[in-house]
Amino acid sequence: MFLNCLVNLLVKVCLTTSSYGWGGEYIKAELCLDPETCSSLQWSHSKMLNISELPLQRLSSRSSGRLLQPFWDHLLFHHLPLISSPFFPVLLAFSSYFFFSIPFAALDLLGERVPSFYKYKIQPDRRPTVGMMAKSFMTAMYNHIFFVLPAVIITMFILPTPRLPQDAPTLYEVIIDGLAILLLFDTQYYVWHFIHHKHSQLYRWIHAVHHEYMAPFSWSTEQLSIPELMTVGLWSNQDPILLKCHPLTTWCVTVFSIWMSVEDHIGYDLPWTLNHLVPFGLLGGAPAHDMHHQKPSSNYAPFFSHWDRIFGTAVPQPKRTLKR
């Protein structure tokens, strides 16, 4: 009930903030496509929306060879107030974390009553309790309400309003740019992670919060200290800007990376997870990150395995712990 109220509140805030310019000028959320049937004030308000300069009435009729163009046009015409809000990335990220975690939390609660899944439990002698799950989730909720949202509000008054492009990215751009974002983030976090495990004070004051449990579970994905959360958030927001990625690409990567993060923390070595579907052991997945929580001096990379292999920090999951 509380979560539903929070999500509804965030959506309303998204719609409200996108209806006002940062200087306090009202921006009409409903598009007026024909200047002859609208008042001059309505037309000027429609033109103030952060879409680039192509006349709005031409967007719906123009043809495009881009596969994602119809979807992007739909977002621009029907959901512009939402997707243009600075709160939208936060809502997208947190809701992805919430909904991706639910099925694995249910799996943990059912435990041995679903033996077809429980046999893949990496540490079957360590199961999260409802209290542990609630603590992790409330930590993530607290961090977002009292730190992430205020940071977004402050940023609204510092950075200029981003403009949404008319054209959708090509599918090739989404894949290549998305891979570039993931590889850059993976490198940044590997270095950050390695340093914080080697420096006892940094580990104690910043990263130890995430290592409260030796056996990770889905809700513990975002059990982070404020400095770690803000660092991860900074990279997540600035890396796509640095790489000049399309907003749609950024949002796709946000959802996909959170799925990968949750999957790393589920505590199950399921045969259909990404680390098994992607060949050559390129992804560490749950076995690698579970081993990191058991042996913190190993497997520092969040997604890929190449840095751990190059620097000799890769440690495989012992076969004896994989209950079959």
C-alpha cells in the first residue's frame, strides 16, 4: 500500500515537473498540433516542450526506416510529460529493482517447497528471512527518498533541461552504445570496488553495508551506503552523456543493467540466467558475485569477467556448493 502510494506520488511529480519550465514558466502538457485551431498562447506552449525544432504536426506523418521510430514517436506524443521529467530515470530504475526482485524473493520464501528451483541454490544452508528482506528494501527506499530525490531536485536548478531528439536510435545504436555504457561502468566499478576492499577505512565506512550478508539475495542488490549509491548513480547518469547516447538507449540500459544486478544477487545458479546464455564465460553472474560475498577479495567486476581474469581476481564457485 505504501509502495503504491509512493509510485503514484513519483508519477505525479514527474508529470508536474515536466509541465513547468525551470524558470517557472508553464509548459502545456497536451500538444497542440495545428496552429490554425489553437490560440497563440497554446501554440507557443506546445512549441516550448523540449522536442527539437521540427514542426510537431509533421512528426506523426513522416516516414522513417528506423525500427524503433514508431515506439519513440508514441512516447513523444503520448508520454512526453513523464519521460521528459528529471524524476523519470529514478522512477524507472527503482521500479525495475522492485519488480525484478519480487519473483526471486518469493522463491526464497518458498525454499525447499519448490525443489526444482531450490536445487540451484548456491548456499542452501543460508536463506534470507522476511526481516532481512524488509531491511534491505527499506534501506533502498530510505536512500531514494532522502538522498536520490533531493539530489535530482538540486540538479534541476544547476543543469539545463535536456532536449529529447525527434529521431529514434537505430537498433544497432542501442546495442553498440548500450554495450559501451555497460563496459565503461564495469571498468569504473571494478577499480572503485577493488580500492574499497583494499583500504580498510573505505571498506568500513562506505562498502561494508553491502556485505552485511554472506549469502546475497535479490532485495540486497541495492542495500548500499549513501556514498556508494551516489557514486553508482553519478556514473549511471553521466556515462551515457559522455558517450552521447540517445535517451531511449540510456533507459534500455538502465532496465537491463538493473536486471543484471538483481540476477547477480539472487543466490541461485539457474541454467537460463545470462551468465549461462552468453558464451565463453563473459559474464560472472550469480556464481561469481555469490563467491565475492563469501570471499570478498575476489570477483570485483559487477557484470563482465574480463577484468577479474586479467588481474587475477577471478575465483570460480566451488562445485561442491552447487547443489544439484
